Amino acid sequence: MDTKELLKKVRKIEIKTRRLSDHIFGGEYHSAFKGRGMTFSEVRKYQYGDDIRAIDWNVTARTNEPHIKVFEEERELTMLLMVDISGSAFFGTETQFKKDTITEIAATLAFSAIQNNDKVGLLLFSDQIELFIPPKKGKTHVLRIIRELIEFKPKGSKTNISEAMKYVSRMMKKKVILFVLSDFMDAEYQKTLKIISKKHDVTGIRVYDKHDVSIPNLGMLPMLDAETGKTVLVNTASKKVRTSYQKHYQENVAYFETNFKKSGSGTISTRIDESYVKKLLGYFKRRN
């Protein structure tokens, strides 16, 4: 992709997702994700109705007038987008790939974060750590994140969610709002998820295609496994094959939903031909 085409794509995603974050998600995001606690702001004179537990006795004694301590929420947060760019993300049978939907969701979340003056970072992973951009503030930083989401070419093709979560645990010493964006065609991340959820505020966003769920009866079909690069002939006319395919998908979904729930983490599932806007809004509102 040449520079001109890349900038055009970045601009298109910026216009769409920034509008969403400005007009829809800004307030909901602010309400759904709280700050680190209360921090001292100022001392002022006591007013009728103030909580007497907030009285500053030292200032009150010095001035001979009752004064109270005023606290405000320590709002600044850090968001980290942990994005799966393995081979299966480049699958899609509708108007776009899963990767395109993931990019839009990630950009919307990033703009929502900077609108609230929060930091945002990016971790791209496959079966290895592909790229880590440390959290920072500002529009220029978010545009860099969008460019990487569009343009970055992964070295690995398989998926290892557990290794990516371990990396986050090592790199992020303070609590972050962690969004894991993937189709979650992986298992064996239960223990790591449990550990990381104790420290960080984790949400899994599962993006899938309708043909991840089931395959139609189309006879013998050559099918490419995006994570191994192998093409195999599949007899989609066989009910046994179709049932096995569907069962494997359902097991992955159950693993995702069960383990995220057990760890106290949030989940969102959205199909690429559905409105992810409604899914995100519904999730934010439920958290309030």
C-alpha cells in the first residue's frame, strides 16, 4: 500500500470512528470506566449540607471558621488495545474482513480515550508479539495506532492469546483498561486471563463472521486455513463435516464466554455484518 492510499484509509477511518466517539461513546466511556480513586483538590469554607466528615480540622482551628477538604475523581486512565492480527483475522465473507471491523472498533475506543484525556497504547499479536506501542495521549498518537492497524504485516499466522496476556502483565505495572480484540479461535488462555484480570480491567471483544459459525452445503470445496497456510479439500455436503465444524466453533465460543465470566471480565460479541456500535453502547450502559 503506497503512502497516499494509506493516508486516505486512515482519514476515512478517522472520520467515521471519531464521529462515533465524539457523539456517542464519549460520555458512556467516561461513565463506564472510573478513575483510580479520589484525589485532594482544595480546601474551602464549610457550607450548609456538607459532609462533616470532610472537615479539615487544622485549617478550621487556624482560621477559626469551619473548612472542608474537597476531593475529585482521579480521572486519568490508561487504555491498552490488545489486537489479534493472526491469519484468521483476514477472513470475511461479507463486505469486509474481521480485521477491518476490529480496526474500526479499536479506533473508536482510542478516540473515546483521548477525548477523556486518557492514554492509549497498542499491542499487536499473533502467536508472537508483533508490535507494542506504549500508551500516550493525543490525536497524532491515535492516528499512528490506526496506521499500524491498517498497514502492519504480521510475521506469525497462528494465535496465542495467553502469550500476549503474559506480555501485558510484564509491561503494564499499573492498572489499565484492557480491550482484547480477536475472533478468539484459540484456547489455553484460562489461567493467564484469571491472573491478568485481578490487576487490570479486561474486556474481550469477539469479532466473527457468519461462516465461522457454520458452513453451507456446497459440495467439495478447497478451503484455506489462514493460520497454517494449507489448502484442503472439504466435503461440505457431509452432514458429519458440517456438524463437526459447528461444534468446534461452539466450543470456542463457550470457552471464551465461560472463562471471561469466571475471571470477572466483560465480553462483547459482534458479527462483522452487525452494528458494533449498538454492541459497544449496550456494554458501556450495562457497566454504569
